[in-house]
Amino acid sequence: MEARANPAPLGLMGFGMTTVLLNIHNAGFFPMDVMVLAMGIFYGGIAQVIAGIMEFRKNNTFGVTAFTSYGLFWLSLVFIIIFGGGLAAGDPKFLGWYLFMWGLFTGYMFLNTLTKNRALQVVFLTLTILFLLLAIGHWLTGDAADTMIKIAGWEGIFCGFSAIYLAAAEVFEETYGKEILPMGKIG
């Protein structure tokens, strides 16, 4: 079989960098900005869909499901923000259900990481927690909602950096032919 490049670092970086930037906003450091939306469309969205298609060519069901789904998550979230009048428009409780459903999906994807490396498990576990915290933050009202979204923001920054770490670890391993950054390989 013809050797193919590993698309996972592309997908992980698209996910990780976009997640960090959105969650710096969620943590309260800056308002929603066109930079976050552009990252959501191009690197978080399109780049992950491309990585998913490349995973399809590698016959990796987990990879195609994860990267394509999260790429489309980013595209749909940007659509909601732009065409829904921003995150503050409408009933935030319904956006909470949107985030909750992504949390359910991510939870079952996490269960599928239990035979993979520990670094990937951290990415999916922290992402599951992030979606659930964000859902709760949108179900609450007032100061409690703001506090929960800020907590989610800090947790999301960690989640995004965990994906960046794994992307770097995979590129280093391929470049140097050995594990440079530990991934916690199983078996």
C-alpha cells in the first residue's frame, strides 16, 4: 500500500488553535472578534474537514468521524454567531442544547480513545467537559452563567493546548523517527 502523510496533526492544530482562541474570549479576555470567526471557518472548519477526508483515504473511521464532525461544528458555530445575531441573541438555553449534543457526541468519541494514546484521551475528555460546561453556562442565567462560561473558557484553553501538544508530538515523531514528546502510548 502506498504510504500517505498523517493528516491528524493538521486536524489537531486546526482544532487546537481555534479552540484556544475562542476560549480566551470565553474566559473574558477579549470580545468576540472577526479573527476567531475566520479561524473557525478556515482552520477549525475547512482544515479539519480536509483532514477528515484524508483520514477517509487512510481507512481511519475514528479520524474521519472526528475531524469531519468537528470541522463542521466550527462551520456551524460561526454560522450561528454571524447569522443568529451573535451568541447573545435568541434564547441561550437552546444554544445550551446544541452544545450539550456536541458533548454527548464527544463523550462517545472519548470512549473510543480508550485503546489509543493518553494524549488523545486528554483531548477528548477535556473537550467533553468543555461542551458540558458551556451547555450548563447557557442554561444558567445572570452572574452564574457568566462565571460558568469563564470557567469553561479556562478549561477550553487547556483542551486546545492539549490538541496542539498532540499535533506537535505526532509531527516530531514522524520527523525524528522516535517519540520526542510523550503521548502515553498504550500497548
